[in-house]
Amino acid sequence: MDRLEAMSTFLVVVEAGSLSAAARRLKTPLTTVSRKVSELESHLRTKLFSRSSRQLVLTDAGSSYLAACKRILADVTEAERTASGEYTAPTGELTVTTPIGLGRTILMPMMADFLKAYPDIKARMIPTDRVPNLIQEQIDVGVRIGALPDSSLIAIPVGTTRRVVCASPAYLAARGAPRTPEDLARHDCIHYAAFAAPDVWTFVRDKATIAVPVNPRLVVGSAEAAYAAARAGIGIALAFAYQLQATPEGGALTTVLDDFQPAPRPVNLVYAANRFLPIKVRAFLDFATPRLRRVFAESKPPHR
């Protein structure tokens, strides 16, 4: 049994909450994940999970072992970085995670310029609208939109972005533009779960948050898909202001209900607080921070 591999699999199972979810995340057969966990339990001669319910629950031994695994894998990662020279020169593989739309429109062109400036660094970008665990998934830097929970991560503020409500001019010409949030009940809406509840969108009126019912004509799996559907004239969507300004297609959309939008959301670069920060990470932070600050300083909702 490869104990480090088994520990890594165990961590993913804990984070994912089930063997099947871990198998999907690892792109590994469920039987393989189950076998590795069973082998680890046999090696330790104890149960790490209680399987009395549909959801896996850590035993007391499992909780203690989880903390130890995190420390061990972090030490191994640091040792590998030291041996490869990542603390003395900008070299090695840099892993960055970002929301899908932000990655395509903003971070990917920035990454291209960064790799030209640092030819000894390789990069792996993980565009995803979920919030991955940087430490457990061994990710160097993340771009996060929204309030950050308390954690051991270090955050570098790079600006803010506003949520906007938008639709194509053709759709608005055919159906009329909503003047108040309540008008959305008469419109086709494009729903993306990370932005709002399935049938309710929130707005602000007279400094108070209000919830209005909407008619989700189309449900999509990413913010970028919602944005594309709005450009196609399917209905009204929620988006971020930077999306409208960062792409040529932004001119194909019109914002509505600007006076009812909630406060801007913070945008941060986040990374783990290690004793020694690899030079490749410091190089990327120094490179990306001023560029992202310029982008989000200009990211204001266009009034049309």
C-alpha cells in the first residue's frame, strides 16, 4: 500500500463527504477509492469512518488521523518544494484556481503574460465555480469572489465587483424592460444556483433586502453559461459587472434594475499561510495583484 497516496485519498473522501463523490473528484473508479480506504483501515487496525448512515462520518480515530494526515502531507509537499529549488528560484508548477468566467476572460490572458515573464514556471489552472480547499487539493493560489469565511488562508484584496441583472436588447425590445424587481415575475429568467435561490432573487430597496419570485425558464451550471444564455436572448440573467466589461460580447447585453443591486462583493487572491512561501507563488502574487486591481477598479456596472 502506498501510504501517502492512501492518505491523500482519505483527505479527499473527508472533504467530498462520500466515497462516490471522492471518486468523481479524483476521476478514479469507486471500487479503487473504497479499496484504498479499506486498506488504510486494515493497516491502522481501526475504523476511520462510521458507515451506519448514508453519509460517512469520521470516528474519533478518524478525526485524529485526519489532523495528522494534513500535517504529514503538508510537510511532504514542503520537502519536495525545497528539494526542487522552489524556495530559491521562481521554478516548478504553479496551481491556480479561479471562477470559470473570470478565468477565461481575465486570468488566462494574464497567465499567458506571466509564463512569458517566468519561463521556468509551469502552470495548472483549475477553472471551477465551486470553492476548493487549497490545502487539501494542493492549490497554490485562488481567486475568490465574495466574503471570505474565517480560515488559515491569507487574503490579498484586489477590488470589488457588482452583481448586475442583464438581458439582450432583442429580448428587452420584445418583452419590455423591468422597472422594479417585482416586474421579474412576468419575465423569463436564467437561473444559476451560486447566484440565487431557485425561484427567488434578492435586491435592495431603501437599504432593506427584499426577495422577489422569478420564473426560471432555463437552469444552467455556471455563471458563464448564464451570461451566454442571456446574450442568446433566452431571458434575464444575473452576472458580474466585470463579465460585461472584460469581453467583446459585453456590448450585446443591457443592464436593468441597477438601482436595486446589493453592495459590491470583494475580490481576493488567497493562498495558504506557510512558513516559507515558494518564490513561484510570490512571483505570481506580485505579478497578478496590480493587474487584477486595475481590472476590478474599472469593473462598474454600465448604465444603458
